[in-house]
Amino acid sequence: MAYLACGVNARVEKTRHVAVIGGGWAGMSAAVELATHGTRVTVFEAAKTLGGRARRVDSDGAALDNGLHILIGAYRETLRVIEKVSSADHGSKLMRLPLQLRLEPGFRMHAARLPAPLHVAVALAFSRGLGVAEKFAAARFMHSQKASGFQCESGLTVSALLNQYRQPDDLVECLWAPLCISALNTGPEQADAQTFLNVLRDSLAGPRSASDLLLPKTDFSNLFPDPAADYVRKNGGQVQRGMTVTSLRKLDNSFEVSAASTARYSHVILAVGPHRLEQVAGDIAQLAPQVAMVRNFAYQPIFSVFLQYPENVRLPVLMIGMRRGLAQWIFDRGQLCDQRGMLGVVISASGNHQDLPQSELAQRVHQELEQRFALPEPRWSRVIAEKRATFACTPNLQRPTTRTPVPGLFIAGDYTQSPYPATLETAVRSGLDCAQHILAPHV
Ligand SMILES: Cc1cc2nc3c(=O)[nH]c(=O)nc-3n(C[C@H](O)[C@H](O)[C@H](O)COP(=O)(O)OP(=O)(O)OC[C@H]3O[C@@H](n4cnc5c(N)ncnc54)[C@H](O)[C@@H]3O)c2cc1C
């Protein structure tokens, strides 16, 4: 195979040139994997900032994120790609904590430093805020799921599954509902039970480290997409920001991609996010089934409310859940990323908060926090509403595969077929999968 020497130690292959459309976590993972193997790659990202739905948002000098994300130890591939593109200091970008849940008022659970599955069993046994009956019900539920290989009948919602196993209301409110909403971004009444069980299997019922929480100490573009772009460039690729792809055409043995100019590529990875798929690939007739599948998706929002208090304001711990009300999770960004006095509040999935003007939403969230933590008035607040944060993870949802009927054309993104809901790990794995299809086409 012909190679073109270039950059650091890279040897870049001349024959393949892959266009990756979309510089989110899926697209950048694909680009990193291709560049690692000496394949020429060009990333097109419409926005000025890389990262898509997990990116930095600059707000009057403060680096915020479009959403307060959390990673878990089970995100094996995500952690691997972050490590790959980071310099020696990558360890300092993530804070790793054993699983701990604190929900106000009253619920506390902290994973024990014991081998799995004892770490969760002991955490549950010694949790505060649940009665003995609730603890037994939770243990019975996990035991039954383990016995049945974390498989349930298809078409079931999480609520229906929890009802089948007679899970008490208090337990649902403290444990199962917050886990379901955080992981699937869909309320238990609508969420797919099998996807929920897949998440439980690979986190709570996995090795101890799988349930660890990993909280970013930096903004989300800096955590992976920006260093990934540097890595791609050093290995002979290109990353073009602020470059929207306006058309994609299939030619006999290649693809024509039009952005500011038009060029040909041997392969294309569509990594644009589900609601943009039709816009970019709608002219390719063979992709009609995939486009139709995605057109049927419903979406769920995530709102993030940032409140800047005086610098001495500090929460008792860096992440606290709220049981009732609008605010679901509160992060102390002072303890996390040295933004002292700033609290970030997550409101996942749909709800009445969507109808409130943003200033009123911020005020209502402040009032809720103020009642529990006795806070002064915030100096400023900012609401970031991601109305299509993820697809609604409902039963029997058809998701497209990364391979398409068009040779050389692949789809990457958190909405592609996977045992998992829309997460960073799903996005990263889909990107790596597309790259592998190109690198080893016959496997
Ligand atoms: C507020 C919020 C909170 C979240 N919290 C978590 C969490 O805690 N944990 C977790 O694991 N996941 C979380 N998620 C989900 C996670 O962010 C997504 O699953 C992941 O970022 C999706 O990545 P992606 O690459 O598949 O898609 P995207 O991030 O949507 O990337 C697609 C990219 O394509 C670009 N693009 C679109 N059209 C074009 C075009 N024509 N030309 C060029 N570029 C184009 C877009 O600008 C975008 O950058 C959250 C999401 C949100 C919104």
C-alpha cells in the first residue's frame, strides 16, 4: 500500500481518504481511530466548538458546558480514547469517586470498598432513608435480574418491570427512577426496561470500578474533542471547524462532499446527530430506510441551570440529588473545576419546566436550593436548554446500524444500534465501530 510520510511519526495512507461529517464524540472517536492507523481523515464540524452535545459553552469569560455530564467506570471505550489523546496529565481531568448517591431529603448510599457484588450489597444494606422492606425489595430485584441474565420481555417499560417485581414507591423514588432518568433521559413510565437492565448489568452488577462516577474537572471540549483534534492533525488528518456540509453525493467509487468547497472521498462517516441525518444524507436513495427510521424518533430535553453565588458558597458534597421539585442533580463546580460559588443544576427528561421562561426557571431552581441550603441570591444565572438532548429511549425503538447498504458509507452516533441508551459511550463505540469497518472491511 502507498504511504505519504507526514507529521510526527505518522505514515499516512494515500489510497483512502475518509470524510467524517460531525465533530461530536462519535465523529472525533472515529477520526482518532482512523488517524492512529495511518488513514487520511478530514473532519467537518458545523460549529466553531468541537464536541456537539458535550461541548464547552463560553459565557462571559466562564467556561460552562452545554450540559453537566457524568461518566461511569463502565464507559471503557470513552475512557480509553480520552487517555489516548491526552497528554500525561489526563488523570487530572477526571475525578473518580466510588458510587455515591445522596438525595435530599434523607437518602444516602455509598459503595463500599469491597469486591463486587459486595460493594453494592453493603451499600444498599447500610443506606440511609430506606426501610428494611425497601432494601430487601431492591436486593431481591437485583438478584432476580442476575438470575435471568438481565433479560426481560420486549416491549416492557421500566415502570411495568418495577411493578412486576413489586418495588415499593419509596425505593422507586430514591433509587430506580433517578437511575432511569439519569441513564436513559426518559421517565420510567416511558423508558425501555431492557435498556435499563443493560445499564444495571454493566454498572451496578459489573466489577466494582464499573459503577464508579467520573466527574470532569474541565470543560467537555477540553476533555476529549479538542485534544482529539490535535491528535488527528499530528497524525496527518484535518479538522475543519465552522464548516457545514451542505450536500453529499454518491459517485461510482467515491463520495462528493460539499462544504465551503467540494471534494471527493473514498469513504464517509455520517456523525451528525439523528435530527440532521436527513438534511445531510437525504439525497442518497439507498439510505431511505435509515432516514425513515430516525424520522420516527421522539426526543427528550435536558436543561442545565448555572447559578453563580458568592465564592464562599459551597455544597456539603460535590453532587447532590433532589427528590421532589424541578432540580434533579446539583453539582458544586467550585469543588469540581475550581469555579467557586457556581452551582450547576440538571433537569433531565420532559416536564412542566419546559414551559417556563428561562429567568423564571432559574429563579424557581434557586428558591428550591435556597430552602435546603440557605443560599444568598445568585449574582447571575444562565439556563442552557438542549431540547433534543437525546432520543426518547422507549420500548421497541428501531435504531440504525453503523453499516449502511451503501458501500463506504457509515453512520456514527449515540442513536445507532446498541444495548445502551444515548450516552457518550454509545457515541464513542459507534465511531470506533465505523472506523473498524473501514480499516478491516471484511471482518
Ligand atoms: C445536556 C446534555 C447532558 C447529557 N448528559 C450526559 C451524561 O451525563 N452522560 C452521558 O454519557 N451522556 C450524556 N448526554 C448525551 C451525550 O452528550 C450524547 O450522547 C453525545 O454527546 C452524542 O454524541 P454524537 O457524536 O453522537 O452526536 P453530537 O454530539 O450531536 O454530534 C454531532 C455533530 O455533528 C455536527 N453537525 C451537524 N450537522 C452538520 C453538518 N451538516 N456539517 C458538519 N457538522 C454537522 C454538530 O454540530 C455536532 O457537533 C447528554 C447530552 C446532553 C445534551
